[in-house]
Amino acid sequence: MEIREVDIVSIVVSFIVAVVSTVFAVVKWLSKHMLDSYNERIAKSEQRIEELEKSLQRIETKIEELKTDLSITYHRREDAIREYTAINAKLDRLWEVIVRLKDERK
């Protein structure tokens, strides 16, 4: 049995085709695997973005409520200080009257 050049060439070509086909199959599998992984990451990122947007909306709503409450609370605190000052002034006047009356009795 004699091996001819044509047989050797056909064996080599078949081997090269088999190796190239295997390489392409591996590249295709890796590409699909990577693409699936990236799609999964993108889906998780989009879900996280939606959660963060909802959280941000709740925070913005709370800030608006705090702004409203803060203005009311601030005015109330200012009114309390004003009332405290007025009461102290009245007490000072009463003290002066008591001291003056005490001095007049002596």
C-alpha cells in the first residue's frame, strides 16, 4: 500500500479543517457564554438602577416634606423665643414693681 501525495494533502487539509472548525466552535461557545454573562449583568444593573430611582424618589419626597415641616417648625421656634423674651420682660417689670413696693414700705 502506497501513500500518494494526494492522500497526504487530503489528510493535511482535513486535519487543518478539523482544527479550524474546532477553534471556531470554541470561539463561538466562548462568545455566547460571554454575551449571556454580559446580558445578565446588564439586566441586574437595570434592575438596580430602577431600585435606586425608586429610592431616590422616596428620598426627594421626604426632603420636600422636611422642607415644609422645617419652615413650620422654625417659625414655631422663633415664636417660642419671642414669647419667652416677652415673658421675661414682664417678669423683670414685675420684679421691679415688687422691689419698688418693698422699698416704699421701708
